[in-house]
Amino acid sequence: MATFILKAALVSGTLSDNNIGRAQFVRIVAQAQAVITVKNSDGDTLGTTQLYAAGDEITIEKAPGDTISSSANVSATAVAPRS
């Protein structure tokens, strides 16, 4: 299991073009099956992935201006990897 430094407060619910405090690394935990989409500051989709069940998690690296959207409720936190 990776260790992370928490950088901001938790954001929860269905995300809509949220930059999560302009974080570079975001840890997302699904509260239900969810599709996660990352877009750049121009609104172009950079990538999409799916979390299949509640409790599934992913850590995404993104540019500060990139945004994250989800199709269902998730918990998202700005983090920094511990080296």
C-alpha cells in the first residue's frame, strides 16, 4: 500500500469539472460504480476510467488546471506521494 500526504479537505459527491484545489495528485475512492473522466483546461477529455464497486480506489496524476468528473458519488482528496 502506498503512503500519501494529505494536502486538502475531502471533496465528496458526484464531481463535475472539479480541479480538486488545483491538486497534481488526487486519490479517489468510489462510493458506488463510477466512471471517472479527466479533462484539460480547454475541456478536452484526456482520459476515462471506471471504478467498478464501492471501495475501489485510484490515484490520478494531473496538471493543476485539469478537472475531474464522476458519474456517481466518490470521495476525492488532494494528496502528494511520499517518497
